[in-house]
Amino acid sequence: MSSSSLFAAVALVGGLVASGFAGPALGQDAAKDIARCQALYSQWSRYDSASHYSKQLDVDMAAEECRNGHAQAGIADFRRILERGRIPLPATESAETTK
């Protein structure tokens, strides 16, 4: 499965949560985690998707973790990928780490 397919799946779950269809089942924390996964993937995609700084497999695995309900692990992996590539964290992610 490609990262674009995985990201589409993460986006779908995020859309369901945002629209309230899966909200009670997943909860607000899960919705925030999914949004963070999406933001981190978008940041990687914007800066690094066409380069060779990070391995595509690492990104695929992080997206898979987010999609399979292990968002905290996926977020941690995405953060390591971005930091390793010297890609700035998205603004919301940077603000959370300074608290």
C-alpha cells in the first residue's frame, strides 16, 4: 500500500471524526492525534517527499500506525523522520513541545 493510500485512509478517519460520525467511538483525543498525524505527514510531504533524506518505508510505517489506531507511535515516528531530515515541525506540534 502506498503512502498516498495510507494518508487517504488517515484523512478519511479524520473526516469522520470531524463530522461527528465516529466521534463518540474514537473520542476527542483520538481526533487530535489523527489531526497531528495528518499535519506531520503534510509537513514531510511538503519538504521531503521527492528527496532522498528520509526513507519512504519509514513514512509508510508511521502512516500505518496512525491509521491502525496507534497514533501516538505514528506521531513519534513522524517527528523523528522530520527531525532527522531537519524539517521544521508544524506550528501546532512545535507549540505543544514547548509547554
